[in-house]
Amino acid sequence: MRQSHMLIPTLKENPADAEIKSHQLLVRAGYIRQIASGIYSFLPIGRRVLSKVENIVREEMEKIGAHEMSMPALEPSELWKETGRWTTFGSELMRLNDRHNREFALGATHEEVITSLVRHEVKSYKQLPLTVFQIQNKFRDEARPRFGLLRGREFLMKDAYSFNESYESLDETYNKMFEAYSNVFRRCGLNFRAVIADSGAMGGKDTHEFMVLSEVGEDVIAYSDTSRYAANIEMAPVVATYEKSSATPQTLEKVETPGQKTMKDVAEFLGHDLQEGIKSILFQVDEQFVLALTRGDHEVNDVKLKNLYDADMVELASEEDTKRLLGSGFGSLGPIGVPEEVEVVADHAVEALVNVSCGANEEGYHFKNATPERDFEVKSYADLRFIEEGDPSPDGEGIIKFARGIEVGHVFKLGEFYSERMNATFLNDQGKAKTMIMGSYGIGVSRTLAAIVEQYHDERGITWPKNIAPYQVHLLSLNPKKEEQKELADQLYDTLLDAGIEVLYDDRKERAGVKFADSDLFGVPVRITVGKRAGEGVVEVKERATGDQNELETSEVLEYIK
Ligand code: ATP
Ligand code: MG
Ligand code: MG
Ligand code: MG
């Protein structure tokens, strides 16, 4: 492409509202422009890099037998009412009415739409398993859209949905997805960890988030450097030291008034000594109990958890706060959301506490979502505490470290949540009607792009990995007014294009300094400069990332690039 006629508006200064590198650089280098809060246009080179990520995702999905389709962004409210999410998804769901006053949502996710399609079209076990995906803009009215593409209100997501006849079959699909996700993020050049995640209020058995390690990440993960162990800190294990005496679960009468009693009451009742740094909030959502465990300073959807953390007595959040909290911390690709009515109860506090804060059954360590007594013996609920940095890893290998992470992907075993509510059944090999077993799998495509920039930049601009760069070569003719420079650059441009290389050709009538600065800002991996030695057929080739440079005869250029 010839740069002289392309829309690549570069800026010398960082935009005032851009706090993090990816936001600053993508705007400054002319990749994106904001239209309204959390809503962006992708300019031509921005569209190119987005397509690179998209294509990697597409290839990896197709490799595991998922098929691409497209679902509408306008989703009728009736479907969301079937699952209850019209209410529980809360204010993150963008809603609108048509001229007949019918209600719609702008697609935040598509479990309802795909389930309604599949329940009509798939009838037999012979058609299962089935996995489909789409790559499409999603809409979420985030309470705090920020950090450019990292948290938008309209953003590009790949969402996939699987339908299986059994949980064993779901496990197989899930494992394939897991591998595909690892391949995607590896091909994007990212340093990431797959972490055990929060399966949220309404269950779902397994779920993992893919976290890109980055200081600007909004999540904190615990991981071991010498093993595969990694968990979202929300999910990090609590260490339980059991006593011989047991606290008997009983009805909690002290904590009965919604929104008024304190966590300390719950703790006292449980005989659970709230450790420094762990705070808990208990909610009831439908039949399920949710315990939010927080540590450190957090601000989630405008709810200042810092106050909770600092406070001696932890107030159960107000109803408003509760809703907002639920809407954020507990993921929403799965069957999670903000209920209209949140009742804070503690009747089954003991059960809920252990259900939520304890888990799998390894000596001394328990993870969320395991069932006490079934999965492990409960002796006492006292002395629960979060694992700390420096603790041994729960898998026995290595030492726990904490790091900040950006959630770029999320795989989720949904089970029967949607299929049961929406009556998606199939006939098994005995001719019996069975509920389909589902999974859903998301990748934030535009967020991944920003995460790449967070890991690939220096003080002069972006340093794209080859797989993602908008072009492989940036060709500069330093002074196109000089005939021999223009001629040689034109020639080289044609040669590179003929060889199938993606070239951006800076043929603008700008000063050399401007061209070099822009080139560094864009971050194309190889820069070829046609300058003073054009007459001798010699050009300068420079690697953006390392700064290595060479003078080459034009005849050697192709060989060098390949
Ligand atoms: P977060 O915890 O960051 O709010 P989420 O858990 O709500 O994300 P999911 O429902 O799991 O998001 O959606 C799948 C993927 O979509 C996420 O893993 C993330 O990469 C991406 N994503 C979610 N919300 C946004 C957003 N507001 N802007 C950009 N990407 C997003
Ligand atoms: Mg979210
Ligand atoms: Mg998620
Ligand atoms: Mg999340």
C-alpha cells in the first residue's frame, strides 16, 4: 500500500485520556480512534492487525472441527427471559425497543440465541457433538469502559458453543478448546497462563481463563513457575488447617436482615477467624449462594472494595453495590449475571462458605466449588486463609507467585443450565429424550490485540510480532523528489509485492525524521530505507525490534526478508 493515500493519522502526543501503553500507541500510530466512550473505529492498519488475530483464531477453531457461523446482534428479549438472564444480566446488557415497542438486547453473548437455534434443528445423538463459533462485535454497557480496547462497550469477540450428549463428551470438546486457545495465544506471541477460574454463582463445573501477564491487568493470578498450576486470585486456594473439634452447620439467625448484618457476624457464627486480607460477601441469587471473597484494594464496577478491606466490620454490600459486584466478578460468558432482586441471606452460610471457598481435595488445600463431605472431609471451618505469595504450590511443585493478568479468553463448561431452561433435548441411542450438555468459549479478539501491544512495545512505538504485524516490510523512500530514490523504491515495492510480501510504502513527501518516527511508531518488523546510496543500488535494512541494521544490494533484499 502506498502511504500517501492511506488514512493513517499519527499523533506526536499521547491522547489525554489514554493511561496505558496499548491505548496510547494504538491511537498515536493511527490504528484506532475513539467515537464515544468504549467505542472505537479501526482505521485501515488497525483493521489489518485485527484481521491477523481473527484469522489465527479462525484457523485454530477450524482445526478442532468448530464451524463458523453468524448470529444476529439484535436478540429478542423473549429468549433472555427463558433463561432468566433478561433480569440477571443487569445493566451491562444494552437494551432497546423497536417501533412496536418490542424489547431487544444488543448481543452481549449468544448462549440463548444458539440454544434456541439448536433445539429446533438438532434432534438426534447422531448429530452430536456439535461446535459452532462466530467472530462478531459484542455490546456490553460496562460500568467503567477504559484502557482503550481492553475494556470497550463494543468489542470484537470470538464466541463458540458446544453441544454434547454426555459430560464425558463435553470434557473432550473442552480439552480440545483448551488446546486451541493455547495455540492461539502462543501464535500471538503472548506470555500467558491458563488459570482456574470462577465458575460463578450458578455452577458450571470447570472453567479456565487465559490470562496475559501484564502490569495493567485487572485480575491477579497466583501461579507456580515450575509447574502448570495457576489460578485467578478470586479462585486461589484457601489453605485450611483443620482442628479436631467441628463446628456444626446450623441456621444462622444472627444474620437475617438483607444488607444490614456484617460479615463479622457470619464469621463469628462460623467460628471462622477472618484473616487479614480476606473479606467475604454473601449473596443469594435464585437458589444459589455466592460468596465474594476479596483481598487488597479493588474497585469493581464502582464498588470500592477498599473500604470493605479496610473496615474492621465488613458491611454486606448494599443492594445496589451487590448487583454491581455480581455483574462483574463472576464472569458473564457463563450463566451469570446481576439479579434484579438480590437478597442477602445467610441461612446456609456454612454451606455456602465452604462451597465457594473450598474446592478440590488435596492435602491442606481446597478449591472453590468442591462439595464438602463429598469431596473432602470437613473437620472445622476455622483458619481458612488464602494462599500467599511464597507458599508452596498446591500441586506440590514450586512456589506461588502473584502477577497481574489480562483475561483474553475464557472456556466454560456450562452443563445443562441453558439447555434445561430452554428445553434443548435430543434423542439418545435408546430413543430417549435427553438434555444437551453445553459449553461456551470466548476470546476477546480486540482485547487480545491490545494485550499484544502491552507486551510488544518500546519507548518509540509498537514492536509487533511477525504474525500480527499489519505489514512485514515498511519501505521508505527518504526523498522521493530525487529521481533515483523514487525509481529504486518503486522498483523494490513491485518486487516485494510480486513476491507476496505485505509492504507498506512510505512514498509521502515528508521529512526523513517524520518518516523514521512514524515507522518506529507503527512497528512493522522490517524497515527498508532507500536513501543516499540509491544510485549504487544499496538500501538500508533495519529490524524494528532489535535495531539490527545492514546495508544490502537490492538483489539481496528478497533473500534477507524470506
Ligand atoms: P471481564 O472479566 O474482563 O469483564 P468477562 O469475564 O466479563 O470479562 P466473558 O464473558 O468471559 O468476559 O467474555 C469472553 C471474553 O471477551 C473475555 O475473556 C474477554 O477477553 C473479552 N471481553 C469481555 N468483556 C470485554 C470488554 N468489555 N472489552 C473487550 N473485551 C472483552
Ligand atoms: Mg465482564
Ligand atoms: Mg470471563
Ligand atoms: Mg472475567
